Amino acid sequence: MSILIKNVLLNDKRTSILIEGNTIKTIATDIAVIADKIINGTNKAVFPGLVNGHTHAAMTFFRGYGDDLPLEKWLNTKIWPNERNLTDEIVYWGTKLACLEMIKTGTTAFNDMYFRYKEAARATDEMGIRGVFPQLMFDNLDPVRAKKVQSEIKIENFAGDYSDRIRFSIAPHAIYTVSGASFKWAMDFAKEHSLIMHTHLAETQIEYQNSIKNFGLSPIRYLNKLGVLRPNLVIAHCLWLDDEEIQMLADNDVKVVHNPNSNLKLASGHRFLYHEMAEKGICVGLGTDGCSSSNNLDMIEAMKIMSLLQKGWRLEPTALPAHEVLKVATENGAKLLGLNAGKIADGMLADMFLVDINTPAFTPLNNNTTSNLVYAANGSNVDTVICDGNIVMENKKVAGEEEILEKANQLVYELIKH
Ligand SMILES: [Zn+2]
């Protein structure tokens, strides 16, 4: 399969892009080849596929449920009691709904953290985008439970008939739900099998204070002492930390994912130290977090919020400009998932999205398509999405979308009973 995108705007210049198989083959102003599929790019601009660095895909079913509560109360009274009702079918369709929303808003890869990962992986594989799915760990800091949880995690559990777009990870949920022993065990498992380890850390002030109370150390110092700060560790949040802890993350090449919408909505914190981390060379990606805390999976909206938030709390309008936040959401996201993607260049994976520039958000078109994407547009401006060399959305239509919406509306009553 080959695709030729003709005369499209890439970095404000007209060019054509030839995709062969799952790879970007050539980028040139004039490409004279016969392709299986031709996309007329005259009214389009193209960007690398967005990478959602931290989400809980199937939580789409909790969209709009339990809004406006603090994190601990929200988890204890709204989310965890209802998660007991999860079934394979709910996770499968919830993940399909998430993939539908991600495709419609330009995301081609995501780092998931949820239960029943086999169903999530199957749903994502069918939808045609990339995902990383964990065996999730909770041991409630109980040594007996910890042994049981560890004994249930096996590399063979990941076996299945999946495409190369599907990868796996291990995810101890957080330091307040998982013991230090299990964190160490999980990192050994991740190293042995070359997996990403994905966790939540330093998200709220309460977590920070309890960490000092229970472990005698702040969250990042605690993981440093456990020896699990490693290059394959992907940490969501990282709002509560100091300069010395940033240095610990940098020294160990730990990857960090900022989730501004979730952090603001749950009032977890707003002073994300992006520039301090970037200056030390830390790879910072962007995520939405689950739909229950960010309410959508729109990474274009998340880019705008991340940029405005940096400007706002620093009182610094030059902080995190549009081109840099786009890099965070694409190149950095691909790097933290270990993907040869995130850039539109020869030899990279063919993951990208096209927007219709014949719309108010992209008018006037004055060499500022990146600015228009980040500050003026939102996910609904996305017109066409290509992942792994396949078209997963064209003219805003995704195969099977009506069925996904219908199923979600039916199944939600089996999940939310409290
Ligand atoms: Zn999360």
C-alpha cells in the first residue's frame, strides 16, 4: 500500500509526501510516482501524529461522572466502587470509544494504564492506532497481597495475536497503593523484559506529605532510594518536587508526562516545572489522563492548556511557545514510548494527521499553521489521520463509529451503579 499526499502544507511550505508500507519514503515538492491512494493536500496542513503519554482509555465511560471533587474523595466514592463492575465487554467498548475520540483529534499513539489490558489492546489493534498496555499492580502496601500480585504477573500473559502497533508495559499504580517491594520487583521485571514501567508520582500535595510521613522521604527521593529511577520509567504528573529531585530524574533519564487538564480540574497543582526539567534534558511528554478527570482526550486542547499554564503561573508570555509544545506532544511522546515516530521525515513511521485549513481557525494563513493549530484550533479541525501507513480517518469519518457510540450508551448502565 502506498499513499501520496500532494501539495500539502508542512511547516508552512507546500510539499508532497510519499508513504510506502508503514514508513515515510520521500518528502519533496514534486513526486512523480503512481501511488495506490492519492490525497489532495491543497486545503490541508499536515502534522506528526500526537502521542498521549498518559491516559486510562476505557475511563471514557466515566466522562462527566463525579466532576468537581478532590482526587481522594473522587477515587474513593466515585471511581473505585464502580470499577468493581468492570467487565471485559465494558473495557473493550470503552477503549474503542477512547480510540475513536483520539483518532478524531489527531492522536496516533497512547500510553494506557487500566484493568483488563487484553481487551484494551484488542480494541486498539482493531481501531488501527498504537497503544502501550500494562499489567497493572495494586497491593495496598500489604506484604501478603504483594507476593500474590507479583506471582500473577507473567511475561506470557502478554502473548496474543497483536500487530506491531500494540506494546506492553508494567504499571505499579502509585506509591500510596503499591509497596516499595512491589515497585522494586516491577522494575526488575521491566528490565528483564525490556518494558516501560508506568506510574503516577508526585501528583498531589497530600501524596507528598504522606510520603514524608510514611517513608521519611518525598515521593521522588523514595523511588530513588528504591533504585527504580531508570530510563524506562515513565512518570505521570510530577508536580510536587524540588531542584534536587529534578536532578535525580535527569541523572537517571526518567521520562515525565504532564497532564495539565487533569491537574487543574482536580486542583492537584499548577506549577509544573517544564522549563526546569527541559533545561536538564528530561524528556517531558504530554497526556490528557483519563476521561473522568480531563473529560476529553483532545491533545490539541491539552497543548493549548499546557502552554497557557506555563505562561500564566510564571507571569511569562514567552514561556512554552506553540512549536515547542507541539514537539512535547509529538517527538517527546514518541521518544518516551520508544517509537520511531513524532516527526514527519524520511524513514519515520507514517503516523500523521491533516487539518482542513479552509476553516476560521486556520484563517488567515500567514506562515503560522503551528500557532493556529495550538492556540486557535481544537480536535474537531482534524480531517484525516494516518497511522502505520493506513488511513484510519478520512473526511472526518472513522469506520464503525456509530456502533461504538451506541454500545457505549447501552453499556454505561452496567458500570455506573452508585
Ligand atoms: Zn492517571
